[in-house]
Amino acid sequence: MRLAQDPFTITIDVEEYEGGSSRVEDVMDSILDLCETSNVQITAFVVGELAVKYPKLIQRIANGGHEIALHGINHQTIDKWAPKDFISECKSTCSRLSDLAGQKIYGFRAPLFSMNPNTSWLPDGLSECGFSYSSSVVPIKQLRSGTSYPGAPKTAFLWPSGLVELPAATAWGLPVGGAYLRLFPKVLVKRMIHHLPKIAPWIYLHPYDFDCDEPFRVLPGTSGQIESRVLFFRRKVMKDCLQEFLKNNIEPPLIEVVKNLRLADLTTFTG
């Protein structure tokens, strides 16, 4: 069963969990190998701290023709930051990433999709940092507090600052990507993919979604055993899932999609 027919962009949130042996380089290498074999370019949203720890990984991603975007300075949610501190750190982190990658950093994704009504300063802050687009909004109410923006448009829109927002697609009250693509059987994954918007469709994945060799442990930042078990469940299927996606007519990295949008046709959302 083919999982998708319509094209979409593949995005990877390049992050790692604290408290365990780091495997992000090895897993990303295998993902990049698959992309190279299929001649597909992705958008890699990189946590800024990883640029210091793994500069060669950043360079390999960029050398493969992939877009490097920012996934936060660290993996703290946006509400943990004072606006002034965030903007200052964001500018220096983008400069470091840009120097390593040899490309301008256009895109931002908030850790845990933590752009919400309580972080109303963020779109203006991202514009001040020089970003062209954000991919940080889940436009529904989710169980995890602070990771949803109910009432936001469900297709690409503009913030008043002129920043383009590419919200996460949702299906059955869940964002389309990550663990949900391996928790569900193929027939439901296929239906989930059908919920992607016609304008600027994308899915998101993580390196750990593919890591079958990581020993189980209770992960920091989770509610305990059950949530951690979910995050380890059915990782073996993700490589096959990605290979199926790569057979599709994949859209280019998000910055190329944004450049081709007719901004005059997009709704401006004031929050």
C-alpha cells in the first residue's frame, strides 16, 4: 500500500534527549543516506546547541543540499525565555549555524511546537532575528499544555510582522508526524497523510523515531513509563515508512516552498 500520493516536504527535528548516550549523529547519517539515494532534499530543524556539539553533522546536512533551519537555542519551550534574552541568543545561534552550514537560516520551529497565545511576542521576535518563516503552530487544542494554538488558521498564513507561518497539519486532533506515524498501522497513516493541506504541506520526524538500538529508559521531560514507552514503540517501522515516503513526489525544502507562495493570497492572523 502506497502511503502517499500528493507531494509534501519532509522535515526532521534534529534533537536529542538528555541523560542518555548520544546517537543523533549515527541515526542522522542513515537518514541522510536514504535521502541521498532518493535524491531528496529535506528541511532539518536543528537545536542550536547541537551546532556546538556536532559541527560535522551540520556540515554534512548542508553539503547534501538540505535546508538548515533552527529548532530553538536549546529544547526548552518558548515560555521559559524572556523575550530579550531569546532574541539575543537566537541571533548569535543563527550566526553560528549559518557559518557552519554556509547558508542563511530562514526558518524556525519552536521546540515542542510551543508557540501559543501566551508567547505573543514571538512572531515579532523572529522577524527581528531575520527569519522568513516559522513552522511552530499546532492549530488545535492538545493535551500537552502550551503546545497548541487553537483558533489559528490551518493553512499557511502571515503574522502582522510579515513572518510566514506554516502550521502543522492535524488529523483526529493530532499533528501529522513524529511518533504518530509509527504508532498507527499503514492504513491509518495513509489517511493521516490525506489531511495535509494543499498549500505548503509538510510532515515532521525525529532522529530517535528511527533509533531501534537505543536501550529503553524513562525519558526526561515525559510523564513517566507510559509516555516513554510510547516514544520507543515501533521504531523499527520508521525506516520502511521513510522509504515509502521517499518514493513519493517530494516537495523541496520549506524555504523553497515559501519563496513560491503568493503572499498576497495569505490571511494575516493577529493572534
